[in-house]
Amino acid sequence: MQNIRNIKWQFAFALVAGIAILSGCEKEEQIYEKTRLFRPVLNEDLTAEGNVIIVNLANIREAESYTIEVSQDEFATVEYSVTVDTNYVLLNSAVLGDDLLYNTLYQVRAMANASNAEFDSKLADLGSVRTQRFPSIQLLPRAYDVTDTKARVRWVPSGAAISGVKIFTKEDVKLKSPLASYPVNSEENEAGEVIIDGLTPSTSYQVAIYSGSTLRGWVDYTTLVAGIDPNGANVVNLSDSDDPDALKNVIDGAADGAVFLLKKGVRYNVPTSELSKSITIVGAYGLIEERASLFTTSDWKIAKGSQIDHVVFQDLIFIGEDPGGDYVFNPSHSGDKTVIKDLKFLNCEVTSLRGILRIRSDCFVNNFTIDNSIVHNLGNYGVFTTDTDGDGKASIDNVSFTNSTFYQMTIFVTSRQNIQSFVIDACTFNDFTQAGQQTFRFRGGDGRNNVVNGLTISNSIFGHGWDVAMSGDKAVAFNREGLKNTSLSITNTWATADFAVVEGTGMAGFPPATYNKDASSLWQLPADGIFNFKDAGFAGKFDSGDPRWRAKL
């Protein structure tokens, strides 16, 4: 019996000891330090309905509330700050205590609040959103509805008659202090438009329409830079002339450096006399769509041996009769050096030519600029061709293509000489080289086939080649010849999925980014030269391509 008791005690002791040992072997419970809440993120992009901003945040379970801040100046100042207990918020007068402005760009950020402020999240920038326009019968201005001092104001006649127009500064967001008022008569009301005058060049206005004292709508206008004074020194004023030969008739007698002002909507013939002096040809402002134009059936001849400081075409259309044979300039002078220091196309449309600039022999251009222009329907001499082999022959030193659109071209550029610099920035290209033809062709051979200071392509978009034969082949010889010793800087530049190059003709590092659909998915009507974005999800819609087509915040 005593032995049995001893065994029981020994067993009990062993059991207790075992439990103690097992308890000692258990891991200590981990205690984690409490941290801040995660920053809020959006379930959906910011949107607006009318003047109400919709904020749809992903729910944070531990958040007690959310603080939302609104600004118009990237948070240099905070215009509104509210705390809400839901992750889905309508930023309206009930929440903010005031109405947001219509057609105004706002920035929004948010913070998740914990039960203890020590653990609130940091602020998260949610992005920008523009409220919608005030519901109105007033129409947005077209490009030709404003000049430097005048504006056409339009509306859809409906309801009470429009009796007046008032203009306000851009800063007068509540439309409290009109700068000027303009009456609207019954005929103008029925026509749905009135022209107002006395505006200041390069100025932004809010232009509002009224029925009596009732506001019917307002839109933004920005006047153009001051136009050429028709009575200014060295100005040859043709803005009252409808004669197609008016420019031809006065060019020889004009002074070196003269400015020729052409009437909007009139087509002028290119002079037949040889050009030997600096000129600027500008289309006058006017409230009609059709611009002044220059028409050529061959090319404008340049006098042999001329030393011309500048030739500038601005605010006009340069159009050829035959894309198989016409040029802007096509000089080929041997012996006497012929030079244009600066050749510029500014806010122009250039079309229906074999080439814009072809130079041969001893002809030279120092600087060739195309800015804010549309170039299309060019033949096999493209935008430029320097077309003579050998040291010291025809060349262009510096090329700059900016803020422009190029489409429907047989070839892009050709050079038989080195170029010193070549910049392409903020441009849109589609059908930019005929299928199988060459885009960048530097064919001068060793020592004469590079861009000495580098080729820069930035903030641009390239679509597919020009399938003139409708064969389905859109591949181009992008860079078959030359540029092998040229430094390349290619940034923020896209190609569509149907951009294709002939094998062995690619350019190193091009494209740095690819849009994963074809050109017809990216742009609205590319075949017709309309390159507004169709795909609202395109990542480059705000900062790539010709600015005239970009999406606006």
C-alpha cells in the first residue's frame, strides 16, 4: 500500500513538473506597437456633377472619420476643410457651407482619423478635378470667335430674350464687378450672337449673358496677342485687298524687313519675282474661320547669292497645287553662297507640296523652325531635304519642330550633310512616312550623316506609317541611314501599338513608351487630321503630343 502511495505521489509530481516545463516552453505573446492609419486612397477617380465634387474613398476599418481638404492653388492655401464620418462624400454646400464654383479646377486631399489623434494617417493627395460648366444656353467660343480686341458671343435662343452681355476679370469669380456692358438688340438675340469690342490683347475674361438682371451663363475668353498695326512702320497693309495678286504687285518695292499683312479668308498667289530680302508675311486677325493663304504652282525663287536674315510665315496657310512638284523653296545655286538665316512657320498650315524646303549646291539655312503648326500631305521631299553630296554643300544647321502636328507624308526629313542640332518637342505624328519609305534619312556618308549636338525627341506621340496603297502594310524605315554617331535623347514619347518599323531600321531607345492599342483607338479621327484623344485612359493625355489636342484639366 505504501508503495502504491509513493507511486501516486511520484506520478503527480511528474505531471505537475511536466506542465510547468511545457508552460515554460510556450512563446511569449507578441505585442505590436500601434502605428498610424494608412493614407486614404480612392475607389474611383474624382468626378464632378455640376459644381459638386464626388469623393469615393476606399473604406479604412479602423478610421473613425475622414478629413477632406479642398484647394484651388495646389494647397498653397486650403479653401475648405471638413471632417466626415463616411468614405463616400459629396462636396456640396451642405457639407462645405458654400457652393463650389462652376468650371473650376480644384485639388483634393484626405486624411483618415483614428480614435486617438496620435495615430491619424498622413494627408493623401487625391488629385485634381474640374467642376462642370454652369448649365447654360451660351456656347463655347471657337478659335475664330476672338481676336486681340473683339469677341463673338454666341448662344442658343431659348426662353427669355438675351438683353445684354457683361465682361468680368478672370479673378471676379462671383461676377460682381463688370468691366463693361454691351446691349443686345432683338435681331442679335434671334441670331444668337453679338460681337463685342474694346477688349485688351492677351487678356483672360469671363463673358456673361443676361436676360434683364438674370444670369443665363458665362464662359471664358482669352484675347490674342496684339495684332500687327496696319499703319505701323515697315508694314505693307493688304488686309483690305481681295486681289489674289496683291502680294505679287508690292513685293519688289517693299523695304528689307517689311511685314506684309494679308486679309483673312483671301488666297494670294506666291510672287514670281526672286526673293532677295527679309520678309514677314502675317495673316490678319478676323472673326471668320478661313485664314489668309499663299498659293504656289511651283516654288518661290530665291535670288542667287542673297544673304537673307529672316523669312517668316505666320497665321496663314501655305498650299501647293501639286504634291508631286511644288515647294515653298527649292533653290539650287552653285558658286555664290545663298543663305537664309532664319526660316520660320508659326501657327501655319502647310499642305499639298512635294516638299517644304529643298536646298542644293551652295544654298544654306541656319535655323529652320516650325511651331504651333499643322503639316500634311507632303510628297517625297518631305519637310526638308538637303540634296547635294560633298563637303560644304547645302545644309541646315539647326532644326526645331515644336507644338505641331505632322501627318500624311511620303517621307519626313532627308539630309546629305550633318545638322548641328535637331529638336522635336510636343508634336503629334501619324501617317508620318509612307510605308517602306524613310523617316530620318541621313544619307551623306561618313562624316556627313549625323546630328552633331544630338537629336532630341520629347513629349511627342507617333502613330503608324502611311498606308497609301491600302495594303495593310504600315511599317516604315524609321532610321535606315545615318545617325549612328548621334547622341539621342528620347523622353516622354509614345508610339501606338500599330507603329511598326522595317527590320533593321529602328532607332535605339525608341519608343520609350508604347500605348497598347492602335492609333484609331487613341485618336478621334486621325485619317482626317483630328487628333483629340478618344481614349480617356491614355496616360499621356495631359502632357504628350501637340498641345492643341491634349486633354485639359
